[in-house]
Amino acid sequence: MSTITKRLAAAPISWGVCEVPGWGHQLQADRVLSEMTALGISATEFGPAGFLPEQAARRADVLKRHNLQAIGGFFPVILHDASKNPLDIVAAELDAYEAAGASIMVLAAETGVAGYDQRHELDAEGWDLFGRNLDAVVKAAADKGIQAVVHPHVGTMIESTADVDRVLNDTAANLCLDTGHLLIGGTDPALLVRDYAARIGHTHLKDVRKAVAQRVQAGEISYTDGVKAGMYVPLGQGDVGIAGIVRNLLDAGYPGWFTMEQDTILESEPTDEGPVRDVRQSVAFLRQLDAEIGA
């Protein structure tokens, strides 16, 4: 078994499971986790609040029953509001991470507005508070043996290239390399790997139709409508250059997980095999790439 395959992980968003109100039909955890296992995937992110049990021991037990290792997951938190202490919110989640043996907290810098269809800007004072809160969360996680990484994400406080640069230059936090959200936000993920490989603590591998992503970036359509329009495609079928990014991460000594994420929206319970079809294609792509690298 070569180096990608044994670090291959899934995320519930590839099955349409999302924290955004009204995102679409939400599949039950048993179906999603069973389909992950059937694909030979051995690790998963937690998914949004409510997908798995909130109580730490029960959450760990559900994953254990499906023979899935917990690696952590996407966790939205407000970091720029002086009236909110993010450590109050993060503490309970870190306890659940400890119980499940998870090691990566993927922080999304929540705006305070539901969904990802609006853009927000921080002034200098807001950035200062943001940076101090972010560093405090990173330290609190590290004290429990967990790496908290920042997820550049459309519709959050960290979206544009300028935002990403500010995190890299003004804080100690590492990044989650989300190839799709970076591209939509205006950052070339391949250049980020080239210039900042040592600051990448986690990956979300998405492949994107660039023509649709550019419409989202330009504000012609919303992020949600971009997802509905098929912006995300199975790995290797879009314009991101996933194979080269993965190869360069490995060459740079990246030690973490390769998490497949293909945001999708379901209108109803699938009558056919549903979203697992696309995930299967992404798995096959990464395994073939693994075989080529290992040959």
C-alpha cells in the first residue's frame, strides 16, 4: 500500500451533508458511513453538528462501529467579534476530538451570517482581534495534541488571496489546503503548495470546473448556485490540476491526510446509488495516481 491510499479520507459534504440551513436533503449517517466503508475508505471527518452524536463517547462509538478512524473536521467559529469568546465554543468540541482520537480541527472563520453567499471585510481592529483569537484557539488545541488549521472558504472571513496572506504573515496558524475554495477565492492552490508547503496542515481535495468557479468569484452567481450548477466534479475531471498538487505535496514531505471533498446538494433521497457514484470515481483517481507514483 503506497502513501496516498493509506492516508485517504472522506467527508460527509461529498454526500450533501452540510451545516448550511436549507442546503438540501440530508442523508442519514448510517448510510453515508456505510458507503464510505464499502469504498474501502478507513477515515472520515465528523461532518456538521447533528450528523453524529454531540456527546463525545457516543460519537466515537458510531465511527468505531463503521470501522472508520476519526480525523477531525470542519468547525465554523466566529473569531472577529469581541462579544464572543471562541474558546467557549471550541472547548467542548476539543473534548469530543480527544474521545474519538481525532487530530485535526479545520477552522472556518464564520461571519455570523448563515450560508456562504455573502462577502465580509474586516477592518484593522477586527483583524487584530481575529489574529489573537485564532492564535489562542490554535494553542488550546495544541495543548490537547490537536492541530487547528484555518480553512480559506468562500463566504467566510478568510476567502481572498489577501486574507490567506494575512493569516500566513500575521498568525502562527497552518492552513487547510482546500483546492476548490482557494481557486474560487482567487488563490492558485498549486502556487500555495510551492511557496508555503510547510504551512499546510491538512487538505481538502476538490476538483472544479473553472468556468463556473470564475462566475462565482465575479459575483455573477452565488456559491450555492455554483454548486447546483455542477461546479464540483470528481477528482481528475476538473481544472484544478489535482495530480500535480498531490505529487508536489508528497515531494515537500506533507505528512497529513488527503481528504476528498466534493460539495453537492441533494434535492431528495436518491432513488439510484446517489452521490457515492462520484466519490467512487475520486477514490479510483487517487488510487491510480498512487500506483503511478509508487511504480
